[in-house]
Amino acid sequence: MATLRDNWSVIIVIAVAAVIAALALRWLWWRLPQRQMQDRIFKSEKERADTEDNFRKTVGQARGGAAVLIGGPVGRSRDRRNVPQGDIWTTS
């Protein structure tokens, strides 16, 4: 059986990928709306803030949808490995 010492390089790669993904999501969440609003002309700061907020809401919904689309198959595959075929609904 593999131990953590055997897979240290995989753990480091996963940790680095997680940090990069977190930084990319932060940029997408906070900096991208501000960057896109630089060239636009708004009547007031409130209108500008509302547009940025709507963009962030849309990005948040996309992130949530991606989590559902990824989480569903992952959970199903774990169930298939842990529960023998046909045993999940047996009532006898």
C-alpha cells in the first residue's frame, strides 16, 4: 500500500495546483470585473459598483455550477466503489 512518503511529489503538485487555482479564482472574482469596467463610462459610482457586483454574482453562479457538475460524478463513482452492485436498495 502506498504511503504519503511514496507520493510526496504528487502531493506537492496537487498543493501547487490548488494555490494556482485559488489565485486564478481570486483574480477572476475581484480583478477581472474592475479591469472590464475601466473603459466603460457610467453615470455614477453606484452604477459602476452594481455592474461589478452583477458580474461577480454571475461568476459565483458559474463556480457553483461547476462544483455541482464535478461533485456529482465524483460522489457517484465513490458510491459505486464502496457499495456492491444491487445492495443499495435491497430490502430483504
